[in-house]
Amino acid sequence: MAAYVFYLNDLLDKNATLTNETILAVAMPGKNPKGLCITLVTNWLIKPFTMAALGIFFFEVVFADFIDPQSAKEYIAGMILLGVAPCTAMVFVWSQLVRGDANYTLAQVSINDIIMVFAFAPIAAFLLGITDVVVPWRTLVMSVLLYVLIPLVAGYLSRKILASANNAQPISDFTGAIKPFSIMGLLATVILLFGFQAQTIVANPRVIALIAVPLLIQSYVIFAFAYGWAYFWRVPWQLAFLG
């Protein structure tokens, strides 16, 4: 949510007046479907399954002599959950770094989040079931509700309440006021995540290194696939980075 606020603030700074054309561009990237197609296929039809396959291969075959079976299942489950949940917030960062299409970025992230609401739990349950890891449906659904659906609805309602047809100033004022808190929230989240696991990380460097192997392979394989597809389709660079 903090990433949404940060990005929306930057978007509005560049567009003093939120025109109907801009709203349409955010809501409907239909004129350039190739970039969105690559992203959706990669995120939902390829990445979750390659991540699960790599986890099973490395922790049940390659690293079987170094990790006990119960821990191996837990690591596989973690990789599956990571693979099923695309980090849409980082897309905003990449968009800023490469000066990508702001409207298209916002549309892509919004569509991905909407799909995540409906697809995360079924795909995660299916892949976890294959690996004999039991995670209650209630836990999966609550995860989607708390971390995806509520922020998505809150962002929509905030925009609906603050925005008018031809005046983006209320949104700009609001995001400007909470921007420092959003940045602090992002930093605090990262610090707390690593802080709570610091003892585990320091105490198990070999395990951390073993987990990093399939994660690195997954990252480079998915990047190469999306890059190659975008290159083959001649997708403009302003949109291709989204893959």
C-alpha cells in the first residue's frame, strides 16, 4: 500500500490534471496488450510451476543429503508461496529506474493484483498439495484478504473519495501528506522482516546458501524468458520491463 501511495504521488506530480484520457490509459492498456500478456503468462502460468519444480528438484534430490525431509518440505512450501505471489510493489521501482510508461505500469499492477485475489489461493493450494504440504485454506484466503484485497479496496475508495473529474489536487495533497509515513513503513517492513530472522540467518549460513541456489536460478530463467519473448515480439522498452 505504501508503494502505491508513493507511486501515485509521483504520477500526479507529473500530471497536474487527471484527464479522462489518463484515467482510460490506467484502466485499460488494450492498445498495447503484448506487454501485459507477457507479464500475466509469466507470473501466473509459468513462474509458480517452475518455482515449485526447482524447489522439489533441489531439496528432494540435489540437496537431499544436506537437509532433513521435514525442513526440505518447509523450504519447498516457502518457495511455492514466493513463486505464486508476484512482488508487484517492486514494479513501481523498476518503472522509475527505467522511465517506463507510468500509466501502463499502474494498469499492469492493478490487473495483477485483481488476478491475485482470485488465483493465489487455488494455485498455492494445488502446488502445496502436490508436495504433501498442508496449509489450511483459511490461512491462504486470509492472506489474500489482509495483504491484497483490503489494500486494493482501500486504495480504490481513497481515490474515489478524493478525486474529482478534472482535479487531482486533493489526491496530490493527501499523498504528499502521508508520503513520509509510507516510506518509513516500507523501510520498517524490510528491517523488521530481516531483524526477526537475524538469528536464524546467522546461525544457518549453509541453509541460506542452499535456498539461494534455486531462487537465483528461478530469477535468471524467468528474466531470460520474459526478455526473450519481449524481444521476439518487439515490445517497446517502456512496456517490456514489466515482464
